[in-house]
Amino acid sequence: MTRPRQVTLFLVATQFLTRLPVPPLPAFQPVWLTRSARYFPLVGVLVGGINAGTWWLCRHVFPASVSIGLMMAVSLLVTGAFHEDGFADACDGFGGGASRERVLAIMKDSRVGAYGAMGITLMLGLKWSVLAALPDAVIPPVVVSSHMVSRWCAIGLIWGLDYVRSEEGGKSKPLADSLSGADWVLSGLIGAVAVAPWVLGATASVGAAASVGAAPWVARMAWVAALLAAATLVAALSAWLAARYFKRRIGGYTGDCLGATQQTAELVFLLTMLAVLPLLRSAGSG
């Protein structure tokens, strides 16, 4: 039986962004990768769900901080540190390169320099600190949402900027100019629909954790949705600022820029949720 075309595109996106096994893709066509970007946020939901499941299992055995660390380790294994590698390369390139040509040359070098080492250490450390500071009840929906939203933010660069490497062999080159504005919006809607069950399922426990158990379920749901929307807007703003910076420094984006944007947007999303979560308590006590 012929596999539906959209399912094939999702499997291509999963194969590109993760190390998860996928069914065989016979007669592969390069255009599939070009058109699979719309499913990157959905792959983020998949990765985030695996992370949340890992955390839930570990939390039955280990303290919160250890469970977070193990969840992050599994995340790196699932994705092959794909985005983290891009973030480190971008730190090296933009930190050490004075000219456009030098920035691109440094990012192409597979070795990690001082800027990359410092950047990825701070990035992972901040993620661990923020996640460890969140109440247990909110971790599953926040983790899944952060992975979805950050990938949605990153592929916005494909729509809004030009791919700047002219040589063949760039892993992200097939994605260049492959995403329209409508596709970008659609990809976010697909991701939001996939995240919704996580948010709905966690609403009751979120209310209890935030001491708003007396508030009606619908009111709690509205507040949770509003806080997630606020974190999404701030993450999108961080991606927009990153895009402006990349445009000014190198005239567009590379694959490493996409990875750096995803990592930054994920951290910004988590930081925003940590900052605004007290508003949920205020809403319940008001």
C-alpha cells in the first residue's frame, strides 16, 4: 500500500532532525527534504514527548535535578546533538570572525573553539537550571512546547532569509527557499494541535502545583494557554532578533544559524515560562 505523501514528508523530517529509526523510504526524492520543513515543529513535539516520558520515568526513582539531567542526556542522544552542534559552531563563527568570509569559514570547521565550548556549556547549564526550578506538574507540557516552538522559530529563518553558502554539500542547502509564509504559519498550527493534548492533560495538575485548585478548570486552561502564548511570542522575538543579526553579519543564514536559533528560542521559552508562572498563582488567589 502506498504511504500517504504527508506521512512520508514527516518521516523525512524525522530522519533529518533525529537519529530515530524510520521506515524505509524507497525511491527517495530530494524534493521531499525540501518540503519536509513544515513538519519540523511536529518532530519537535515527538522529541519533546520522548524527553517528557524519560523525565517521568526517572522521576519515580531519582531526585528532580538528576531526572532533568538524564532527560537532557536522552535528548542529545535522540537528536544527535544536531542543534547544539550548530549553536556551538555559530558561537565560534560569530565570536571569532570579523568578516563575513571569516565567520563562514570558522562555522564550516568541525572543531569546537573557545567560544563554542563556553557557549554550549552556558546553554546546557542554563537549561538544566531553569528546568530544575520548574514545578514537576508543568515540566511535561513546557518541555514539549519548548521543543515545538523553538523549531518553529528556527524555520522562520528559512522563510525570511537567504541561504548564504554557495558551495555544494551543506546539509541545510536543500531547505533553502523551501518555506513560504503560509507554510510557516501552517507548521506552527500543526505543532500547536499536537501540543494541545499535553496541555489539556496537565491543566489539573498545573492548577494544583500553582495553588489555584479552586479556580474553574476552564479558567486554569485559559491561563495556561495565555502563559504558553506569551512564552511563544518572546521566543519568536528572540528568533527575529537573531535573524536580524545574521542578516547584518553574513547576509542570511546557514544550517548552523538554524541550530543556534532553535537553541536560543528553546532557552528563551523556558526562561519566560519560569518568569511568568507566578502569574498563574496570582490568578488563582485573586
